[in-house]
Amino acid sequence: MTDEFTTDIYYDDDADVSTLDDDTVAVLGYGSQGHAHALNLHESGVDVVVGLRENSSSRSAAEADGLTVTTPADAVSQASYVSVLVPDTVQPAVYENAIEPNLEEGDTLQFAHGLNIHYNQIQPPEGVDVTMVAPKSPGHLVRRNYENDEGTPGLLAIYQNESGDAPDRALAYAKGIGCTRAGVIETTFREEVESDLFGEQAVLCGGVTSLVKHGYETLVDAGYSPEIAYFECLNELKLIVDLMYEGGHAEMWDSVSDTAEYGGLSRGDRIVDETVRENMEETLEEIQNGEFTREWILENQSGRPSYTQLRQAEKNHEIEEVGERLRDLFAWAEESNDNESAEAAEAPADD
Ligand code: NAD
Ligand code: MG
């Protein structure tokens, strides 16, 4: 196990799917990631068996897609490469009941997120390789990109390399699901888990919704209309983020007015100031010392009382009701725009 942060990137030429010619891959779970991995591997020529509970509603879907389906325990005993794609919170139980009793020396245990390994909720035996191939995208895109001969960027990490072949086998898996077409970045379980948790808590999911709510409340409390506040603080966020995604902060600053650029540059750090930075560091510390994960495990064990309450409070926020109403009202505009551009794309050029 290496704990150094590296940034090697692998592409199709670095990987060979036939490395898995003698393997059967068990894909446990047929949700967002599971269906995409199972179908892409299958179409890449890998022998795949899907492991689902007897009463799982996904069974008929996997069978209709032409895949072999059996129980998780049976899938693991048939397989030499086990891809764990059930939800992170149920993985420890599935590991204990279905995986561990059927694992054999030389098998590979493959994850798409390092949470349970990194925080010791799953402790694999010696003699088994433990790897991670984590597409950096939701499963339906992993599938759609593959079908369109495109790739999905991914992360690759090796936790246990008992066979000596773990990197080549994980790269073969990454190629089988289409990730090496786009590029696979080498990382560690620790880096993947801690950065992922931090990103979703501090910036992407937690930070951004909190920023939007504070902005919305500030305007509405000062007497501005909820509709204006919604457009200003939520709807336009997408347009700004699209520009950042395309060309970084520079493209965004270039596209907005000089007034917006001066106002944003001179006021931004006042809004998200040093105390926010300190809160971020504290949040990262809770991730690094395992406090967040302990809290989340206990929360699940006790029936998710805080989670349920937080979810409800978020649903009840005024911005949700205003947004729902406005999105309905303005849906016709977006649809007719889409139709116009589709027609324009199809229409023969005049010249
Ligand atoms: P999901 O919730 O979409 O799918 C879960 C699947 O597991 C379903 O088919 C469900 O029927 C099955 N399942 C649930 N409980 C089960 C049990 N007790 N026994 C057997 N099967 C059970 O999950 P997902 O989002 O695809 O996540 C799978 C893994 O992929 C997780 O480790 C997650 O962190 C990782 N991941 C997800 C995404 C994403 O965008 N969804 C991205 C990268 C990595
Ligand atoms: Mg086996």
C-alpha cells in the first residue's frame, strides 16, 4: 500500500482487457454504477455475472439486458474478480454475508469508492488483491459514453497487491468499462475518499447549497421578491458554472460585465472569508480523523434520525417551493428553445 499522492494518467494503450480472459467478474448490485460496469464489461468481451438478492427489483432489468444473474454469494463463488457496487452503507453487511465466505486466495476485490476499506469497515483477508476503479461520473453517463465510443475519466488505486498483477488487472477493468478512453488518474484509497468527502461537504453539495440559501434569504429578508432572488442566486449559478467548466475562472470573468467582474473580485473574499476557510479545515479534519464516518455509521445504525430531519428541513426551505413553481412556468421557454435549436441544426444551410 502506498500513501504517496501521484498523478500518473493511463489511457487505452496502457491497458489490455484480455488480461481478464481467464476471469469471471461478479458485479454485485445493478444500480447507477452496477448496470454500467456490467454491461460495458460484457460488451468488452469480459465474462460477467451479476449478483443480486432473490427479491431485488433490478433482477428483471439485468436479465432483460442479456446478463446472467444469480445471488451475490453464488456470483462471488463463481468469480475471481468481485466488483462491489451495492450502496456504501450496505457494503459491510454484503461483505460479511456474501463475499467473505466465498472469497478465495488470488481473487480480486474491486471498489468504485474507497470508504469502507479506508475506514476499516471491510477488512479483506491476505492473499486477495484490493483495487479501486472509480469513474468520475454517474453510472448512466459511464454507460452512455461507452455506447457512443467515448470514455469517462476515472480514478485507479491499489490497496493490496498480493498477486503482483493488481495494477494490470485494475487497468484491464478500467478499459473494459471505457475509462481508459478518457484517462485514468492514479490515486490512493485515502486520497480518493478524503478528497471526495471534502468536496461534497465543503464545496459541491453542502457549500454551494448553503451559499445559495444565504444569498436568497439575504435578498428576500431585505424585501426583494422571491422570484428575483431565486433567479439571481440559484438559476444563474448554472450559467456561471458552465463557463468555469469550459474555461476556468478566466472564461467566466471574461464573459461577465466589467461591473460584475470588479464587484465579484473585490467582494468575493469578504463573503467567503477566512472563517469559512477555517471551517473548511475543521471539516477536513473530521474527515481525516474518522469522526465524520463514525457519525455516519452510527446515524445509519440508529435509523437515520438526523438525516431524516435535515432532509425534511431542506425540502421545506422556501427556495424549493419558489423554484418548483418557476421551473414549471418557464419550462415552455426551455422546450421551445430546444426545439428551435434542433430544427436549426437539421435545416439545410441557406447558402
Ligand atoms: P445504487 O444505489 O445506484 O445501486 C445499488 C444497487 O445495489 C441496486 O441495484 C440495489 O438493488 C443493490 N442492493 C442494495 N442493497 C443490496 C443488498 N443488501 N444486497 C445486494 N444488493 C443490494 O448505488 P451506486 O450509486 O451505483 O453506488 C455503488 C458504488 O459506486 C458505491 O460504492 C458508490 O460510492 C460508487 N460510486 C457511485 C457513483 C454514482 O454517481 N452513483 C459514482 C462513483 C462511485
Ligand atoms: Mg470465487
